[in-house]
Amino acid sequence: MTEMLIVVKVGGDILKWRRSHELILDIKNLLSEHKIILVHGGGVEVTEIASKLGKRQEFVVSPKGFRSRYTDKDTVEIYTMVMAGKINKQIVSTLQTHGVSGLGLSGLDGSLMKAKRKKRIVIIDETGRKRVVDGGYTGKINEINTQLLQLLIENNYVPVIAPIAISEKFDPLNVDGDRTAAYIAGALKADRLVLLTGVQGVIFDDKLVPKLTVSEVKKILPKIGGGMITKVYAAIEALEQGVDEILISFGLETHPITSPLKHKCGTVISRE
């Protein structure tokens, strides 16, 4: 297999689970032939710590079905502290204990990810009606510092990236982890984007769908559950930006990255 650039998105909780060492060992083995960039989530831990600090978390749903954290000033400070601090450094530390040179980053570092702050967002309220609210500290990524990432991977580091972008006014912004991975993969024209999740892949009519093209996935989008819809949109965005293939798979498989890369599990999404 020729050398590939692989972007992997992993939930912040997967590395805590009993079989997480298989993910770390898989990364280590793949690094002998390939380059890897790791993007992580961790929203559950953000919510837990915010609760301990007395800051109730609010979640909103967009007309397309995206569920997201409403991020006001206090929340973005907690989000940054937990994502770029606690979770990011725990992952980097775990990689180091297995001999992998991880380097933790957020979009603030070296302006790695620039985003436009959303002034307003449209949500579906509890009555089912559309409502416009202040956008808070959320953003849409519009630029990736590919030079910085190339520098790191060419020198055999594994960038470990927290989904926080920097705004036009240099504020931290909450950006979705799956779409962060898609934008990074697209900007670098990565060979593969692997989205690791808590389910086996894309489930349709109660069955795992092993292969989908973009046109096929767009047809079934309205029937895909809320937990998967963001990953599918991220897959479409990455393919449209030039990534060769997207793999959505269970994060606790044996060889959780290698197995989907070899099409042994999960869902493969390709252009056509």
C-alpha cells in the first residue's frame, strides 16, 4: 500500500474505554507507512464539567436536523478549557506513552483554523417553529493553515486537533468536530477521512449500509438519524473538497482504523 494521508476523527470518550489501546496501537502501526492527523471531540465531558461549574448547557436543533451546543461567552470559555486543555492533553499523553509523537493543537494555535462567527442561527424551538437567535460563539471554518500541518506531519508528528477555531476578532469559536475533520482533510487533499463513532456505520432500515455514493446518500439523508447526519454531511463536504474516500465506522473495532480502510467494516462513502 502506497503512503497515504489519513485524517481520523475520534470521539473524546473513545480513548477512555477499555479497548481504546487498540486504537492507539492501530495508529502506531499505520504510522510505519502513512501520515495521520487526529481530530477529537469530547462534548459529553464539556457538559459534565460545565454542570459541575454551575453552567447549564443548552442544545439547539437546526432546520436540517443538526443538534449543537448553544455557545455563549461563559460556555465557550469552558468549552476551550476542556477541549484544548483537559481532553487534548490526555490524548497527547496517551499517544506518548505508546511511543507516538502527538502534538496537541486547537484552531487558535498558529491560526490553524480560521472561521467566520455566526451572527445569527436558525433553530427549531420546542413548538416545532423556526426561530432566529444570536449565533453566540459558534463559527463556520473558512481557512486551514495547511503549511503548519504539512510541517508537522513531514517531521513525523501526529497533530491532535481540538475543534476550536479562531474568529476574525481572534475569539475562540465552537466548531463541529466531524466537519472540522472534513475541512482539514479537504484542505490537505487527504487520501482518506475516517470518522469513528459509537455505532457500526450508516444504518438505514435497521441495516448497516456497507457502501454509498454521494448521490445515494443525499437521497436517504432525510431518513438518517440525528446522531449520524452531521457525519454524513461532513463526508459529503470532504468528498466535494477532493478527499478520495470517507469511512464511517465503530471506534472500538479490532484495528478500528485499519479494518475500515480495508473495507472490512463500517460504511464507505465515495463520489460515484
